[in-house]
Amino acid sequence: MRFLVVDDSPTMRRIVINALRSFGYDDIVEAADGQEALQKLESEGNIDFVITDWNMPNMTGLELTKAIRSHPKFSNLPILMVTTRGLKEDILQALQARVNNYIVKPFTPNILKEKIEKILAKLQAQA
């Protein structure tokens, strides 16, 4: 399984990537904002799962989610939003954009693992 980790903070990307590696996921691509993430989706190919921050320059995680959902090739890609935005309105906005799940920072690696497993289980059930 290949992950795309999108966050403008290199430290946050490192935290997420280290957690993913501890779960046994080693195939990871990084992007610093939504624009770079879209370029990597196109150029890297075979991305299976996107973990994105919301607040980023150039293109936010919400804009990235909408772009992925409107793209025929990537529209069903699982997206996990990891953000400091914990207001109910923000969560509803992200869900309306069709993120698969949502984590409010700070979070533990266990929460990240649980959310990823929930998304994957739901997708397998739908398949």
C-alpha cells in the first residue's frame, strides 16, 4: 500500500511517516501542499491512500480533497484529514468534501492506525 502524506510542516510529515512505518507501511510519498500532492498523484501513480493537513499554502487540504474527488482516476482514493481544525463546522465541511475520516491534532500513533484501519475495512466491505 502506497501512502501520500501532505503537510506543509516537515516535522508533522515526519511524525506521520514514522507512525506509518511503525505500522509496517514503507511505501510513502511526501508533498508540502495540495498543489504538489496533485502533481505527485499524477506523476508517481499508484497512490493508494492520502493523509493530508487542511491548513497549507498554495492549495489547502480541503481544496485538495475536492480536486481528488472531482478527478475520475482518483475519485475513490481514501483520504484522511489530519488537522488542528476541530470545530464542528470544519469537520462537517471536510465530510461534505468527502474525506473518509478526520483526526484533530495532536493525536497518538494509535489513533492514526485506528482511523486508517477503519477506512480500509469500510472500503473492503464496499468492494
